[in-house]
Amino acid sequence: MTLRAIIDITSGAAETLSALTNLETQVNWRVALGAGPKTLNIPGAAAINNGFLVGATDCLNIAGDEPITFVPASGTIMGAPTAVISQPGGTLTLQSDGANGDWTLYSRYP
């Protein structure tokens, strides 16, 4: 296991993280305007990834027009089915609460 992974997305409107092998995974969306809303599929919060972080950033400042939606394979995000970055240049980082099957807010900008 490594501490941190950075994934740059330059094409497409969806990315799937099927398993987390790093304590922190950061997804940088760099897909040009016109690809449509983005989806980041993340694993469900579970004992195997308890405490791990998953984050995404709108690097091209277009989330106001093409939001980025986090979708867990199971469980919830702060009690909801999804979480969305909808502000240009926005960043959202979630932390796994594996004991409760929930992703919790770690940090958000703006």
C-alpha cells in the first residue's frame, strides 16, 4: 500500500475506482467542457478502506456547467446516495467510515 495516488482524468465523463489501495486517492478532472456531467464511482465504505480518503477537483473550473457526482457502490455519503461538486474549481474529499458503511465529509471547497 502506498500513501497517496493522484489520477488525472483527461477524457470521458466517468471514472470508477473499484478498490482503494492507497490511504488517499485524489482524482483531478481535466476534461474539456462539452463532455457532460462527470461521475466518480467509488467503492462502498467498508472495514477494508476504513479511514481512507477519496477526493476530486474540478481543475478546469467547469463544474458549474458540468458537475462531478460521487456515487458509492454501496452505502451512503453523509446519509445521502451521492455527493456533488457543482461550483467551478470545487474540491470535495470524503473519508470512509467503514464501521457504519458511510462516507463522511473530510473537506470541501468552496
